[in-house]
Amino acid sequence: IWWLTKLGFTPAEALVAATATSADILGQSADNGRIAPGQRADLVLIAGRPDERITDLWKVARVFVSGREIALAPLRALVNGVAPTPLPLHIMPGPIDTGARGDGRTDLDTLPVESTDSGVDHSHLDFVRPGSDDPKAPERPVFLIAHMGAKPRPFAQLVLPLTQGAVQLADARGFTGVAFDARGSGRYDLLFDSYAINDDDWFRTGFEAGEVRHTFHI
């Protein structure tokens, strides 16, 4: 908002651009962007006149998110402290993916995505859930087929996100392990992406699958 004033906006115009105008552009004006009946009550109360002096924006007195006041003292202590700001954790309810949903999403309401090696001649992964048109089907396993690229170490993987956000951490301490069924000749890896540790230290374990369906407990 401060930079908008440096580009020629008046303080009042900059505030409108950052609130009502932004909500209009994002198609969120029905619920956000203005102080009015029916709008989401996200409020930043300033001890000053930012519509006249944009630098008054730093004089934050009170903050409300969805109508609930946020305690500023603990937040300011985190911002001013030397320790990293902790990220919120999402407790894992389990199970991860049983195929029970008919919309292609996991039981955790996340969207499975494929990932492969990069480049022009890279691997390609297709995955479908046979029988997904019948929500009453007893089981709907995921069927995967990979076309491997011409790389020294090609790979194709199906990612089952444990949370919906890229920086939303999943707390799986309540889990004692992972169980899954697999069929398909070959050797595979089960990998958990982890933050704050080196890639080489991520949890990874290999397993051999065959022509007969087998339950693995890891």
C-alpha cells in the first residue's frame, strides 16, 4: 500500500485499491473488501489517519479476523524475536485415501497430483480410479501407468497431499504407521516430504509389489 502512494496514488486511493478494488478483481466483493453489513469482519484498526498519512498504517491498534479480535502482543513478540515463527500444525485425522469419495479427492479433502522428472523427454504418469462413477462401489483403488523418460534416473510419482496448503504442516504423531494395498510387478518407494530437514533425511522405504495384491504395513 505504501508503494502505491509512491507511484502516484493518494493515501485514500491506495487504501481503496488494497481493499475494495482488490476484492472486486478477485471476485470476492460479495464478502470481502468493505466495511458493510454482510461483509466478513476482517478489520485492522489504526491509531491515526492512514487516509491522509500512509505511514500511519504502522500504528496498528487492534486487529479482527472474522469478527474475533486477535491478541497483538504475542504476535509482536514472535515478530520481534530471533526464533523462527512457528507454522500452524494440522492434526492428521486419518485415513489418507480409501477411495470413498467420488470427486477424485482424498479422504483428507486434498487433490492427488502426479510428479515426474523435468525436461523435454521426461516421464509421464496417468492415474485413474476405476469405478469412480459408482459411489457405492465397495472399493475404488487407484490405477497408475507410467511412461518412463530417457533420463539416467527417471521417476514418476503420485503425490497424496496431507494438507491443502503448500506451507500447512501435517502433524502425524498420532499415527503408528502406514498401511496400504499394492499390486503391480516392480520395486517402488514410499516417501514423506518433510520440512526443516535435508531431503536425504526424509522418511523413505522401498517395497516390492507383485501380480497379486498385497497389504503392506510400514
